[in-house]
Amino acid sequence: MQFGIFSVGDVTPDPTTGRTPTERERIKAMVAIALKAEEVGLDVFATGEHHNPPFVPSSPTTMLGYVAARTEKLILSTSTTLITTNDPVKIAEDFAMLQHLADGRVDLMMGRGNTGPVYPWFGQDIRQGINLAVENYALLRRLWREDVVDWEGKFRTPLQGFTSTPRPLDGVPPFVWHGSIRSPEIAEQAAYYGDGFFHNNIFWPADHTKRMVDLYRQRYAHYGHGTAEQAVVGLGGHVFMRRNSQDAVREFRPYFDVAPVYGHGPSLEEFTDQTPLTVGSPQQVIEKTLAFRDYAGDYQRQLFLIDHAGLPLKTVLEQLDMLGEEVVPVLRKEFAAGRPADVPEAPTHQSLLAAAKKETVA
Amino acid sequence: MKLVVVSAGLSVPSSTRLLADRLAAAVGRRTDDVVVQVVELRELAVEIAQNFTNGFPGRALAAAIDAVTGADGLIVVTPVFSASYSGLFKSFFDVIDKDALAGTPVLIAATGGTARHSMVLDHALRPLFSHLKAVVVPTGVYAASEDWGAAGLDGRIERAAGELAGLMNGLSAAKPVGNDDLEVVPFAEQLAALRATG
């Protein structure tokens, strides 16, 4: 099982000091967080993609390429790559380039984006969101799998005799996750291709996450990629830890109360009761995260959100220390226990390459 | 038969709830085996507001939404605020899925300090429930303060209740069966649809 972190990349004032980091500070902080993730033994760093303030990560492969040069093992991913408003040709090129630079330590998560104006800014129509995700991804797959592509669709200019370069590393396209919170169409898309499905459950009650993951698993089996239990599932998580849970609550509350997205809403106690948010001791984080398996089944990737709402870099790095030293080693052991042998790990470049070679030999 | 009453009255006791109860009783007298459940929006006000900020309903609100969307008939009663339904009343129906009330018989009613706002039934409530594809009974019931001491309210209650009971009995077979499963269009169809229009 893979453990990692995902960042939204928001530039948010620290409510305890009133100070807002500069864009440069925030970008450098994201890199520091990614490097720390590798140092403490996590497997994955994923960055969001946004095209409006107060967010900085508009250019994920630039950042991930820089992180790739300074890491050895970390898998570089996205949360998410906008399959609706990016040109699929540019996604094919950018991520194949990143694959070569990172020696295959790359996968990506497709998302539609939830900021209405981004669609018109990039020449698209939000009412076509699902159709854009379907058509663009179908093209992206062909660009990575066929050396010469002739293509015509509804949303972009046709291609005649087009070759996307560089070709994917070792002829193996990056593994793709599809992220969606409430669209059954996207769970269906992930199932159809046998791709991964990531449910960013962090602001949602468990029963909702369960319905979406169950749907994906059933459809994955329907399309003959394996059993429902073998489908490739990723989940989010949202934690703030201190040795004593009272200290965690006291320190995090001012950030929670005014946080983007969920601030000015329910109390911290109500929110932790109803969603995956855990504010407390490392042991509490372990217990809550292990409970995800009760409703999502044995899954392959767990990403934590730890660097939002204006938390200072120093605090985030302390969170990573605790994740790496106290939480993830226990989660690895506990999730492995009782996991059926035929439930696969998340695909990596090595495993996909090995599978491709085996297929060629066979 | 499941009759659900949504009352947006704010005071306790409230004349909005009083009107709601009279309507429910009148419908009950005309329908066999009717089970009445009352949803008091006052008790859900905070969860309704949080549904807007969070995107998902709290537990009590989720239960109320399930009751309303699973009803064979609805009685909805709001006080008139600023020449329309109250913000709380509208907010509750804003967090319900737009298709969830399709085909559901609804009796609309409102209370106000004076009779001058009685057209709120036809200018505000009826279009709202038409948008939600509910089947609104022809008679809406408006009760101004003065109506509680005058002749006529009873007759309107009885007529509206008769219409709702008739629709509940007649439409119960026509209402789509509730399906809690997520539905998908098979992916090949989704792809093919794009090719056909492309």
C-alpha cells in the first residue's frame, strides 16, 4: 500500500499571525514538504492544479520535475490534472517528459476541476465537463499508446499523423487515477479502462464514499479487469496531530475555524465526527485511517492533506515527522494484516513494465 | 401512505405549525393508513446552513430529506417574510436534489399577519414546486391572523386536503420507485454519443 500527501497549493493567511506567505514562499514550501515526504519514508507526493488566486500550482510538471531531480524514490503525482481544460496533447507530452526525467516515478490523477470560470478562460464550456473528461482522456490514452495518431473529436482540432513526443518511458504510459467526489460517470470511466479511482473523501461522510467506491468496484469487475476486491482504490485523509490530542485541538482550532472550504461552518468536533478529519494524537489518526477499510475495502493508496489553511511550514514538517515515524509504519503493518493475497498493490512503472514484458513473451 | 408535513414556523407554538396540523388532520381523515411525519425546519436551521458551506447534510437534515423525498404526499407551510416564503423554507428546498420531488403531490400553504400577502401562494410557492416537478394541488391555503377568528378557513382546508388526498391515492402508482443506487450510463454509450455528435 502506498502512503503520501497531497497539496491543494493554497496561499492562505496564517490566522494566528495574520501573515500571508508570498507565492515564492508557498511554492518553496511545497517543494520542502515534498522532499520531507521522501525523507520520512512516504511513497507519494501529489500537487493540485489551479489557475486562479489564492493558489500557486498552475504548472504541476514544472514543480514535479524539480522535485524529481532532488528525490530518489518518491512517486510524483497530481491531485488533480484538469482533463477538461488542458489540451490532452500537452498532458501527453508533459507527463511523458516527466516520466523520463523521473525514471518512471510518475502517475497522475485526472479531475474535472470545480472552478467555473476556468472553463471559459481555457475556451471550454463547463456544461460539457463530463464529455470533455471522456473525450480528452480517450485521446490522451491513444497518444501514449499509438506512435502515430489520426484523430477527430468534438472539442479540439483534429490530428493527422501526429506523434506525441517523447514517447512514454519504456513504452509504458503513466498509471492514471480518476478522481471524483460525486460523479458516477467518472467512477464508470475509471472502471471501464481498469484505471485507479481516487475518492477525495476528506469533506464527506463515510456512507457517500462507500457508495462511490462500491460503484467503481462493481463496474471494474463488470469490465473484466479483475474482481471487485482487486480494483485500484485511493482515498484522502485530513489530519493534524500532536502527542496529546488536547494540544492538537487547541493548536488547530484557529486554523479550522476560518479555513477555506469548511471554515465558518460546523464546529471542529462536529466535523471530525462526520468526516475523515482527525485532530488528535497519532494513535487517533491510526485508528480513524484503519477504519476507512471498513467501508472502502482493502485499498491501494492513502494520501493525507496536511499543508492547508495557512499552517506554517515548520508545523507541516512536524506533521510529516509524525506521519513517517509513528503513523505510517503502523498503518503499513495493520493494513497488510488481513489483506487478501490477490488484492494487488497500486501499479508502478516497474510493475507495469514487468506486466508488459510478460505479455510480450506470452 | 406516507404524508410528510414541512413547517417553517419559527415561534413555539407557531400559527404556521397550527395550520400545518389542521391540514394534516384533514388529509388523514380522507386517507386510509396514513402515517404523518412532521419536519420542523426550525430544528434544522443550523444543519441547513452548514449544508451550504459543507456540501453535505448533517444527520438530522439527511433524515428529514429522506422523509420528504420518500413521501407519498407533502404539505408545506411557510410564514410570509418580506413578501415571499421565508429564507429558511427556500433554503431547505435548495438543498434537496432538483428531481427528488418529481411527481410528488404537494399542498402549499402559508401564514401571514394580514391577508394582503395571500398571493404569495401563487407567485412564490407554486412556481417553486412547479420547478421541482411536483404536482401542486389547485387549492392553496393562506391563513392571515384574522382568519383564525373568521369563517372560511375550515372550508379551504377541507377542499385542499381533499385534493391532496385524491392525488395521493391516485398518483401513488405513477410516482417513480425510489432507487438509492447510483446509476451509470455504460461507458461505451457515453463514448459513442460523443462520436455521433462530433
